[in-house]
Amino acid sequence: MKKMVLGLSLALAALAFLMSPPLTAASLQAVPALSLADQAFLASLAVPAANPTAKRPQIGAKSLCSATANCWNGGTVSCTGNNSPSSCSAVDGNCSVGEPGHVTCDGATTTCSACPGCGPTFCTGESDCAANCYPCDYTYTCNETFCTDHCRCNFRTCLQ
């Protein structure tokens, strides 16, 4: 009912602006004055109603911490912590120690893609190289990045 009365009064006001000035003045004199009850009703419409959405909690909770790590390949990984209390940590990538990079927020870990190569556990052939070259000296080289190893026996040392 309130909306209908408000809509009607707004429509009448709009029509008054569209009418020529002499007609508007004449028509305003013919309009009866509003009763006190009608004036009170219109005044109640001007007071803003309480906004029930203002008391609602936020839909998405704000994060309490965040972390970003640089990956070995130039990319990044990130995470946000939303628990209270929150914990966030980041470790940048360093393939020379086998660490591609990772972040941990509230116990959940996100890791960068694996480092290239075979990792620090690839170079395990030195004992076999020593056994194959015995009693000669040997040189064992290993490249963890390219997954290559090489055993070279020094036979000059065997003849002595």
C-alpha cells in the first residue's frame, strides 16, 4: 500500500512538471490539502528503513596472512591463510639443493614444478667406479642437472 501511494504521488509530481506553468498553478489551487494522517504517512516514507543486509557477516572471510615463493623456473606460487591464528611460509626454489620452491599456509603446501634433472640422489655410482678400477686410481664425475655420470680409470697408476 505504501509503495502504491508513493508511486502515485511521484507520478503526479512528474505530471505537474510536464504541464504548462498557468495550468500547474491553477491545478495546485484545486488540489485539497493533505490531512495530518496523510502527511505523517508520507513523512514515514522519507525515513530510511533499517538495512537487514548490513548485519550479515561477510561472505568471504579476509585472509590473515599470505605467502609467495619464487620457483626455480622463474614462476611463482602463492597461498593465503584464513584460519585464526594463521601461519604462512615460503621457500624459494634452489635446484642445487633439490628445492623447486614451495609455500605453506595453514598446513596446506603448494609446490612449484620439480627441478630438472635427476636430483641429488642420482650420483650414487662412485663405489661401483672404484670397484671396477681397482687397484688403479679413478676419476668419477656426475652432473645431477643433466643426469650424467662418468667413471674414468687411470691405468698409469696400476703399473707401479
